Amino acid sequence: MAIPAFSLKTTIVNTSSRMRRSQCPETPARKGSRRRLVRSCSECSRRKQKCNRNWPCNNCAGSRAHLCRYDHTVKRCTPSASKGPGELSPPNDYVEQTDSEILESLGYVAGSASHLAREVLGTSPLDSLFFDQSDAGCTPNDPRRSQEAVLDLFPERHVVDFLIQYFLQEVNWIYEMIYPPTFMEKYTSWWLQQAYQDSEDIQFGLLILRLCLCSIQLLPHPNYPHERTFQCSLNDLETRCQNAASILDSFRPRHTSLTTIQHMFFNASFLTNESNLRENWIVLADVVKEAHILELHLEHPRVKVSEFEMEMRKRIFGTIYMWDKLMSILQGHWSLIPDVYCHVKLPRDALPATPTVPGAPTPFTNRIIQMRLTKMLNSRKTTEEQQPRVPGPAAVSAIAESIETEIISTLPQAYSLSDFDKQFDTILPSIPLKREELHIIIIGAFATAHRSFTGLLHEPNFTNLPSIKEQKAAFRLQRKLIEYTTDTIRSAMRFADMLLGGCKKYFLVNLIALEASVVLGLCVRGLRRNRRAYVRLSRQGLPTFTENSDLEGSTHTAFLEGLNFLNGMAHHSPIAAKGSQIVRSLHQKLQRDATVDDDLYSNTPTPIQQQQPQQPQRRAHQATSWVPSASAGIMTAAAIASEQLGNILAGPPVTSSSCGPEMVMDPFAWSQISTHPLPPPADMHHFAHTVQSASLQWYYDDVLVDRYATSTL
């Protein structure tokens, strides 16, 4: 039966009207009408198929599984004008919070250039930070801040006085972040205060505790200077200082200041010497954040400071900057302070109105030299797109030349690397220590620049002239790398001999010795494999040459010296104790690798056989004659070879820009390595055989070492 045209038109109009009313919320739908809820997936709904509501459903399980989707949302178009005022109010959880608390929870900090922070706070963040120190939120006359309550947390006054005096005389030379005259003036008055209501008072108390902890950590021996100096053990004294610092650190509000940055930095230093690199990295990140809030990275901050305070700001920021760059180089991770945001000049050698001896270096001279070196090395870095995966010989030579011309040639005579002047050593007793430390850092910078040339230097085919030139240049750089790294280890040994017993825990001497030992071990491995590659190429009739084969014996000897040194330092430093396990593992692998040479030269040309007649005898001599004295507490090579340890690769030879992300050293690896308490030196040989070794196979892989050893060219 045909439908009249008029009825059909009316039906279409009514249907369109109902659809418009259902889509517009302002027009109520006709009573009794409703939209059916779609439960099928999008594909079944489009194809009008029955859907079993699985994912993927029965119809889409084949080739259309990626199209099987369900709509779980109900779209509403309710305008905000239809909501009442109550519906626009924020949740009750945030009603009681102040604007500053909300901004802090969102990640905003005072000192940022955010317009949101300025608009909400209604004033410049720095203005409110420095000139509105009203301690809002602090309980008036808080009993926890009274003199009695605060000083009860501290050890006895004479104990604190002794530890502070020891720090200023024997520890402060390491960083020179404390200026003794102003510190002692404030230290004396701090003990006489009736209450510590201000944030700065609490922060200075924290600084005192952190300095005490650093002194306890670096004391020459537990009974220094004599017995009964302390009424308790050093462990109990350290625990009391740590507990007191935790309590004071929980006091709020806390305003950012130079004192805050100082005590946080010394906390990071304490953690590093204890090989707690994970916690150190967290604290260092907080230090950088606090320095940013204070605008220490700016030459002209918005806050007005005196000339003296400006120089102290530069000294503190320069120390943080050097620490950040040093740890990023040693551990192969990103630095926390971007170089593009550093717009502050180097500090002066002498503070204003400070007496100096004509011609003599000041206590801060060596720190300025290190800052210049750090800035110079970072200024030569290119962008990630322009930076090659492995620096070429020309780039490495340019860096070495810059260090020679910009740093070494300008060193004062007291800090010269050779023929230094000792006339000022009696005026400033720390000059010999600083001189040797500076020598380690400068020579270590040379070694770091050359560390891409540790491994296999032969290519499968280099018969053309340009390739041979590149190979010869690489061999020369490898020779320099071995010389610089050997010098670094021996300088670290001299430096350690100059340190007092507890000061041998200083992380720099142990960590750099570990890095250098690993690099020398990899160089030995590379020299051996390079020699084998020469044999294979000779068998193929290719024109070849060999260089640096004469360095294998001396390099292996220097590697054993580094292992010897780390074993001796293991009684003083947790870093050395853990590092000795790493280097023993590498030594064990080198011994296994050396057995490959026994049958290698049976079918080799005569010149090669003549070059290598002494290799088995040299290895046998090294394996039997390297027996250090028992007083040094060192294991024999046989004892080391019996250890079943894993190994980790240190950061400096491997960076994310040169060897890929899988080769980068975990910055928190030290926290994962457990060490056994070491026995007296006389029992070290037995200890090497009996103590179960730590399992580090999760961190070390021969495939990665092979890849590193063959990835230099």
C-alpha cells in the first residue's frame, strides 16, 4: 500500500524535531521518549551486528581487533550558566590552604619568572622572601624553640667546640665554603640566645650539626686526640647528631638562605663519603633548587646584598657548580645545573678587607683554578646534534691544548704541576694537600678527554692511506691516555699518604682511583685484542702495523698498583671497599683473557713471534711476584683471582653521548653494593678466600665490555 506524500513529509518533519529536541538540553524531550543505551562496540553498532561485549568481541576478534572500541562516556552539554554558585566552588580539601601553599604544591617556587606566581602572590617572590621574614605559620614562643629544648638535642658544648675546631683546621680546606671569622662570630652568639624562633637560627643550628658530622666522619682515629675526649663512642655521637639534625630540619617555616644551602651541601658531602650516592643525588638536587631560589646563578640578583655577601654567594655557587659537573662526569649522567643559566662571574681570590701575603696563594686560589677548568671544559661542549658519538683525534687534541694554554700555563708557582714553590707551605699548611688534589683533577681532566681510546684500535681493513693516518693518531692518543691515567693513580696514592687516617674516606681520592684502575684494565684488554687483530690481518696478507704493544706490561703493572691501592684504602673508605671488588673482578677477567694468548702465535709470522716471546713469562712473573707486604693489607694476585665477583663499568670511560644509554653508569649503583666488614690487614689473604663475594652480574656483562672495547673508531 503506498504512503501518501503528505503523510511521509509530516513523518520526516516530526522525526527531525524530535532529534533536535533530544540534542538540545534547553528543550525538554517529549514525555515518554528516551534514547536507547548502546552496549555494542563501535564496529558491531555500525554494522548492526550482535556483540558479545568482550574485548575484542566475537565479530572483531579477527582482522578488526584494533577497531573494537566501547564508548564509556556520556556526553553532556550543560552550560555553566545553568549551574548555581555552590557548584562553582572548589573542593573542600583546598579551601583552607593559602595561595602560597597551593602554588608550592603545583611546583612553583619563589624566584621563578612565572607571572602566575607574581599575580597570585601580589608581590615579587624575592621581595617577600627576603624582606618579609615574619615567620608566618610559626607558633609564637614555641617551646620546642627555646634554648633549653634546642640545646638538649646537641652533644655537650665542649664536644661540639672540639668538633667545630677540628673541622675548621682539618676539613674546611676541602671546599672552603665556611669563612672562619664570620662563622665563629655567629657561632659564639648563637649559644647565648634565649630562644631560636627565627628560621635562620634553626638553620644555623643545623649547620653546626652538619659540620660536627663531617668532623666525626674524618677524624684520624676513634681516640683522637686522646682517650676520654668523648664520653661515648663515635657511633653514638654520630647518631645523636643525626637525630638532632632530623628534628631541627622538620621545623617550619624554613626560609631559603646561604646557611640553608651550606648545611644541605655538607649533608650531601657526608653521604658521598659514606658511598650513599642515591641519597647524595637527592640532596644535591634540593641544593640546586635552593640556589635557584636565591638566584645564586645571576651576577645581578634582584635582592640587594653587600659586597662581602656577593662574594660568598659566588663561592658557594661555584662549589655547587663544580660538584655537579664532577659527579656528572664521574657517573655519566646529566648535570643538574644547565650551563646556559649560569651568568655569574668567578669569585675573587680574596674576600674584601681580608689580609693577604704578597705573592702567596689564598685559601681559595685552588678552588678558583678548578672553577676555571670546569667552565672551560663545559664551554667546549657542542649541542647534542653536533656532538659526535665518539670524539675524534682532532677534538681530543684541541681539548688537551686548551687545558695546557688556559690552565696549566697560568698556574701560580705554588700550584705548579712540576718545580713548584714551597716557600708558602708554612704560611698556609693546606697548600701541599691542595697542590696534590689540583694535580689529580688536572691530570684527570686530560685522561677524561682521552678515554674514548681505550679499546680495540684495528679495523678489519685500513689499507688506504687516510685510514692508516687515523689509526696512528688513535694509537698516539691511546698512549697518552695510559700515561695520564697512570699518573692519576700514582698522584692519588701520594695524596692519600698525605691525608690523616679518617680523611682517607674523602670520596675524591677513592672514586678517581677506582675510575682510573678500570680504565687501565680496559686498556690492557684493548692492547691484547689489538695484538690479536694484528695477527689475523697478517694471516690475511694485509699490510699492517702495530704500535703500543710495548705498553701492555707497564699498563698491567699500573692496573695492579690501582688494585693494590684500593685494597689498602678499603679499611678507611666504603667507596674503596666496594671499588676493590669491582677491580678484582676485572683483574680476574683479564687473567682468563690472557690464557687466549698461549696458543695464539703457533702459526703467526716470524716478526710477530719475535715481538711476543716474553708474554707468558711476563704474565707468570706478574702472577707470582706481585705480593705486597702484609702491613699494607693487600691480597695476592692468586687470592684475587679466586674471587668470584661481578663487575661494573665506571662512568668516566662511558657516557650517554659516546656508548649508548645501556653503558651509562647508574648514578645510584653504590647504594646497591654491600660490603663485608674488613678484617685487620694481616688477615686479608684469608679474607679473600673465605668471604662470599657480592653478586654484581646484574650490572656487568661481557658483551657490553666487548662492545665498549671495540667502539672507539
